[in-house]
Amino acid sequence: MKKLYKSRENKIVAGICGGIGEYYDIDPVVVRVVSVFLLFITGIIPFLLAYLIIYFIVPKNTLSR
């Protein structure tokens, strides 16, 4: 069973976009581009609030390395 973790290798800010990319087996750059698009569509405050919630909910990946 696959689980969603924050990425340790594909990390720019907190590893969330990298972890989502690894979970769905897509390039993390695509997830980052979609995230920036959503940032401008939803507004900065709602996106950052959602990002912070995800940051605290999704665990770190302690299995790799």
C-alpha cells in the first residue's frame, strides 16, 4: 500500500510537491507548476493556508536513505 510522504530528495520548500509527485509517479516539476497556477487562481492566503495544513498533516519520509 502506497503512502503519501514529504519527499527528502525532491525538496525545494518542504518536500510536499515532491512527495505528491512521487506518490502519483509524475514529475515533481509538473506538481510545482500546477501549485503556482493554483496559488494565483485561489489567491495567496487560501493557498498558503492549505499548504500549511498539508505540511503539518503529511509525515516525513523516514524510510529512504
